[in-house]
Amino acid sequence: MELIAAIDNLLWGYLLVFLLLGVGILLTFVLRGIQFRMLGPALYLALIRRKEEGADGDISHFQALMTALAATVGTGNIVGVATAIAAGGPGALFWMWITALFGMATKYSEALLGVKYRHTDAAGEKSGGPAFYLTRGIAEVWNNGPGRAVGRVLGVLFALFAAVAAFGIGNMVQANATATNINNVTGIPRWVIGVVLVVLAAAVILGGIRSIGRFTAFFVPIMALFYVLAATVVLIVNIENLPGAIATVVSDAFTGTAAAGGFAGATVAAAIRFGVARGLFSNESGLGTGGIAAAAAQTSVPARQALVSMTQTFIDTIVICSFTGLAIVSTGVWTESDDPGVLTQMAFSESIGGIGPVLVAVGLAFFAFSTVLGWAYYGERNLEYLFGRVAVTPYRLIFIAAIFVGTVRELESLFLISDLMNGLMALPNLIGLILLSGVVARETRDYFRRAGRQV
């Protein structure tokens, strides 16, 4: 584990922080700040229009967005935010926001490429995402030749890392967090929780992307609204502390945070590192997963689906993570404990009493379950890329069984491995986004030219 920890520290120490922010800034420049100019129309396409009639694909673009949100709105929105603040101080939340704002351009690019380079598999379903656009897109840009080999290597590496990560960040980490929280609050045995999760997950996952899309389109809006409303009550109770909390988040992002109570203090570097790392863990911009969900959408225009997918990062981090972070900072619980696992529960408990931890546990269970569903599809697409359609059914069965393992085993090392797999997934994807940024810019210009809008 020491070697894994060393590699993880190397990746997340500086390399990925600069790469994630750098690529996000590059794509923001190339796309002329599309996430700022087009957020309103993007939200309209995603939440009001919802689908594109008669277009090719497996699920509506709203279902594709909800599948992607299902995967990203998970433990990172509750435990991940608390971890960032516990390690980097309140300023880490600011850097989560910055990562998300630039990450919206990254998510847009991933989704556009995911749709543009998708293909129809042996079962008649759409497959896409980094493994496909790295392989096909780089070969196209470089007119085959060395581009074919480079793209193929990057695509295979991404698929391998994603397939492994699916069992970590997308499965056992979520199941473990769910079982731990429900057991702590209710005393229900972990194995019982595991059986329930397995049965519920199997009912959705075995039906494939159409089943996942239908379920998440119904479930994700309800669970997100449930948590946001509960967190809103916490903020209203602490409304007099809210302006000061926001000021602390912004100022500590540039000055660091002094030791206070149970908080040991944090430098600016720590705020940036943990804010960026937890931001990626939460919204997955730069990880490439958004392109996998987008590829399943019923659309004939890659840029239109990309606008829809871009809103995922906004909803996940700018909205949901902000409620968690501001609840923790405004209540002051971040100075009372160095255990990030209990900070959100403490914030809710101190504000709304004994029902608070129950609401957090329920919210975490909802979020974690939805993440399992989204990542089941991500892992499946990447296994299919590597081994063909024959791998799909065995993968689904093994993935479902792993949920139970995650609920009954203490898997401390799994969190470290998940961080590492996230980083290793991001590397080939970010390289590909740089190489294919010209394709993204051209497709975007063409779309807005046809739509009568100037980019």
C-alpha cells in the first residue's frame, strides 16, 4: 500500500491539479467561455425540453443527464466535501467551485466527443466515451499513421483503469459508506443492508441502459431535491452565520486556515490540492465518464447533447456540494472534529436535532445507490470496448455481487485505490482532450452557425 500511496500522492500532489485546471482553462478559452454564456440555454435544453424527437440513441438526453448525475451525485457530495474541508480548510470549497466552473467546459468537450465518435455495438446499443474518442478521434486528427497507435494505447489504458475504478469509486466505496452510515444510525446489520442493496441494484442494472435511464430520470431529481431541501433548513437555521461562512471560504482559499479547535490548520496548497481532488471525485469533469453517458443519448447533434451534459457539473458541485460545504462551515463543526465522516451529520444534528443524522444517512444512501447504477453502465461500456459484448452479462453479475462485499468488509485501502484509479483514468482522457480540442471547437462553431448563434 505504500507504493500505491506514493503514486497517489504524486498524481494528486501537483500533476493532476495543474492538468485538470489547465485543460479546463484551455477549453474555456477555445470555447470562448461557453459555460458562462450558454448556461441558461443549456439548463433549458436539459430540464425543460428534455428530449430530441426522432434522433438516434438509446435514451432521452434528460435520461442521459440523470444517468450521469446518478453516477456523480454520490458520497463525494457529502463525505467528499467534508473531507476536503477537514484536510484543506474552508478554502477547499472555493477551489471545488473553481474546478467545477472550468470543469464545465471539460464536461462539455467530453460529451461532444462521446457522441461524435460513438458507435453501435452488436446488441444495437450506442457505445461511446473516452476509450472510443481516444481511439477513433486521435487517428482521425492525425490521419491515421502514428495517431492510430497513440489513440489505441490511450483508449485501452482508459478502459482498463475505468473498469477497475468502477468496482471502487462506483461500487464498493459507495456500498461501504451506505452500510456504515445506516448501521450507525439504525443499528441494522451490514449484511442485511447489503442484501437489500444487491436486490435493488440487480432489478435496475440487469435491464441495461434503458432500465437505468428510466429509473434515474425518476429517482435522481427526487433524491437531489430531498437533500437540497434538508440542507436549506440547516442554512436557514444558521442564516446569521452564512455571510461570514462565505467570506471565510473565499479568504481562506488564498490565505490558508489557522488551527482552530479540532482543526489542525491548512496551507493554501492544501486547500487547492484537496479542493481540486474532491471536486473531481464529486463531478468527474476530466475523468471522461460524462462522455460515456452522453453517447447513449438520442441526439443527432453532438454539441446539443454537450450543452445538456455541461449542466451536470453545475448541478453536482455548484449546487449540491455548496449546500454541504456551507452547512459545515456556517455551523462551525469543522473546528470541532477532525473526522470528516461525521462533519455533515454534526452540522445537521446541531441545526435540526436528532432527525439531522437520519436525513444525512438517508441522503447518503440515496446518493451512493444512484452512483452504483451510473458506474455499472460506465464499467460495462469499457469492458465491452476491451472484450466485446460477450463480457457484458458476466460483468453485470460480478458487479452486483461486489456491492455485497463492499457492505460487509472494512475496505480502508479501497478509498486510496479509488483515488489512484481516478487519477489514472484522468491522465489519458486529459491528453486526448488537448489533442482533440480543435475538433471540439470546430463542431461547436458549426452547431452555433447552423443554429444562428455566434460562438
